[in-house]
Amino acid sequence: MVKHVILWNLKEEYSDEEKQSIKKGIREGLEGLKGKIPGLIDIRVNTEPLASSNCDVMLDSSFEDEEALKTYSKHPAHLEVANGKVRPHTASRTCMDYKV
């Protein structure tokens, strides 16, 4: 199994209300991919970090293997969410992929 974890910070130009709406869209979009992409075992998005955190959104996903992660990264359903709900609103991205 392969884990794919991403941390994002939203652009600072957004108001708190806009950030909440954007976070909701990211969570619904990414979690909505479950069952649509071969090899994707689980996908969860956390949008409510504790005050001690230094990021706004976390993606925690699991894949059968590295090939499944590659398939996910190029899958049209994933690209639609990434290009429509995530990338336009994020200022930074940190990613870690690892085998479990």
C-alpha cells in the first residue's frame, strides 16, 4: 500500500468566509473521487486544523501501489478537482508519498 499525503495553504487574499467555502469544495471534490479511480483505497480531507498547525488543508489518501498513485495523478476526475477546486486557491503545497 502507498500513502499520499498533501498539505496546502490557501492564498492569503481570501476572507475567512471564502476560505471556509474553498475548503468545503476541496473536501467534497477530493473525497468524491472515492470509488471512481482504480487503485484508490481511501481518501480523506481534513479542513479543521488545530491552532498549532501551519497549514489549512490536509489530504490523506491510500493506494494499492505506486502504479495506482500514478494512475490517480493523471486521471481526468482527479485533474478536474485539482485544476478546478485546489490549484486556483492554494499558495503552497507539500507532499509526501510512502510505502506502508
